[in-house]
Amino acid sequence: MPYKYSLKDEESNLLIGHFEYICGLPSMELKDTQNGDIVHLKLKNFHFTNEFREYCTTRRHSISNLYILVLDKFGFVIGSYYYVLSSRKRVITSELIDDQDVILEGYLPTGLFQETIALWDLWKDYIPSKYAIWLNFSELQRDIWMGIIRNNCNTFANCLQHQDKTNQTYYLNGRNITDVTSFYFLLGESINGPGGYFGGCLDSLSDCLCGGFGVIPPFTIELSGYANKSINIEKILQVLREHRVTINFID
């Protein structure tokens, strides 16, 4: 059975092992944790890699800074979250036993919540085949989804950037613009496919327009059916135009 997550050691750059579930994550909705709070995690049904076992048998090793990796159905990394142990933990090879739970105590500098895991599961079911799965998300879910697509864009599994295109035309369905965030979702998916990222605020949009995110100006955006004028996207359009992006409105 494919694992859903992996644990990576930053110091040795080795995969420590794989596991099926994460218990102990805080809830974003309940806001039951603050930055700097210790988070106790239980990694269910953990399996250690042979590479990590061999590494620890040839030297004394301790772990401190880790990455929790989110895997797709085929075992490829689609997301990564930094986790810092509250104190360095020495690895004892006799304790590297499979099929047991691994208990960790530390800090999550980047947001990983129960709700994040639920949406990653949705990603695994529908991406990269279905567009706009975020359409009926709540405001909280959209905030989480933005973090997920940004995280996916930044993972080393996706760092081999294809050559940026230029002089392209991208089509956005303005009927799906229900808030500013939805415009960024539409733009990212139009350029980079389902789950695609192309900025989430004016600063990150400007960064994306400088290259490395699928397209560089000049290019054209055709925006059809944009009737909800109460959603003010003019500042976004201004940044696009300043970077030589042509905006065409289509009824």
C-alpha cells in the first residue's frame, strides 16, 4: 500500500521513513495553537528506510530539523513542511522498528493543520485532472488552498521548471471570480493547469511575472463573463498591464 507521507532529515538529506497518518495537528479553525507553541505529533505505522538504517549504523547520528513530505498516490512528493524538534534526538538503531508509531515534539514554523491535510487528500483525488475544485470552498478553505498550491509549486518535486512560454493567450472564466483569491486561482490554473500557481498577492504576482512560473510577458489574458464588479481586481490588472500583459474583456 502506498504511503501518504514521508519524513526527511535535513542534516543528512536522507528519507528517514514513510508513514500513513499524522495525529496531533492543530486545528486552524479553532486556533488552538500559536506560533512558537510546541506541537506533539504521532506518525502512524512508521516504516524506516534502509538507507537511513545503514547511515545510522556507521556513525552516531541525531536529528533536529525535519521535513514532513506529502506524497501523491504514486509516492511522488507534492508538498513539504518544515518541523523543528524541541531538542536534538539521538538515533538509536535498535529502536528503528517498523509498524510502530513515532512520537515527535517540536515546532511547525510553516502552517500545517488538520484542515490542510484534508485538502491535500482532495488534491490527491482530483489534481491534475480537474479544474476549479476550489469553487465551493469557504473563505478559510480558500486560504488553505492558496497555501497548498504555493507549497506544491515550491517543493523540490516541482523545481525542474519547464521553459517559460511567451506570447501566449490565456482564457479566464470571469463568472468564477467571486473574490480576489479566486482570480489568482483562475490565473494559476489557466497558465499551469489544475492546481497551478501564479501568485497570491500583488507582490508574489510581480515575482511570477519575472519568470520561472510558466510564462513571461508579453502575453494576453482574455477575461470572459466578468459581471461581478463588486469584486475589485483592478489593482491586479494594473500590475499585469505594467508588466506588458494585455487584458481583453469578452462579454
